[in-house]
Amino acid sequence: MERLSTTTDPRVATLWELAHESERLSCVVYRRAAGLELCIESPTSVIVSERCTLQPRAIARVQALRESLMRRGWHDTTPGDAASQDMPLPVD
């Protein structure tokens, strides 16, 4: 697995944060030199990362992943009680 970079790429948005027992996952959008990058990451590793344009298809995929994880016992820890809200779209 890839380790998180020690550089400070600007975080555009955190779409969601989930927890299950002692495990944590976040879905984060970063602004990189090559454009936007969507990352699913734990506190110590990047699980999946891909360049994205934040089109509806990309947002739908990460929302489907979030819903799938929640059906398997994960719970939302996103600040602002996002568990009771639809996942917001980040804005530039």
C-alpha cells in the first residue's frame, strides 16, 4: 500500500468519514499538480486514488461505496452530522 505523502497538497473537500470499530476511512478530494485526485484513505495509507473531474459519475461511485460500507456496519463520523444528510458536492 502507498503511504500518505508528507507534502501538503491542498485538500479541496472531505466527502465523508466512516468508522468501524478501530478502523477509519475518509473520502477526500485533493488538488494536485495534474488536477483533482479522489482518495479513499485510512489514517496511515491511501487505499485507492484516482484522478477525477468531480462529474456526477465519480460522485455517485463514492456515494455507492459509502452506502455499501454503512450497510456492512460502518458509521458516519463526518463533522456536521452528515449521516442524516445527502453527501454534499464540493465546490471550487
